[in-house]
Amino acid sequence: MINGLSVNYVYLATGVTDMRKSINGLSLIVSEQFGHDPFNGSVFVFCNRSRDKLKILYWECNGFWLKKQLIYCRYFALKYLIKQLVK
């Protein structure tokens, strides 16, 4: 995703997230529903109902990164996703 990414934790949001939400909506979910600080250098991963779309939110020193990933196979490996995030 981003070379040289300094990640504290990777959080996977269980359940369904409305994929119409963008940076502001997703950061509100992180702070209000999860009780985490979206500015602490952690990666937050959200998926839709059919689990074929992911949104990945990350704060880097002066702004948010938001990556949208489409999954073309029916199932994806979480271990592979996390390796791609922190390489």
C-alpha cells in the first residue's frame, strides 16, 4: 500500500460497513463506535455486506490515506492483506 508504513496496530471492523462512507464517516466510526483514536498510526479495515469490497483507513502525519480494494475472488486471506499493508 504505502512503502515505509509505520503501523501500530491493524484493526478489522467486524460486521458490515456502509461503503458510501468516506474519510470523515469512517474516522467517526473509529472514534465513536470503536473508541479508538484514528490519528494514532493504526490501520482500520472495513468491509461491505458481500465482503467483496474493503476500505482501509490510515493517518499519516498530515492527512488520511483511504484505499479502496475490490476483491475478485470470493474469499480473501487476512494474513495476505496484512502483509501487503505493512510491507
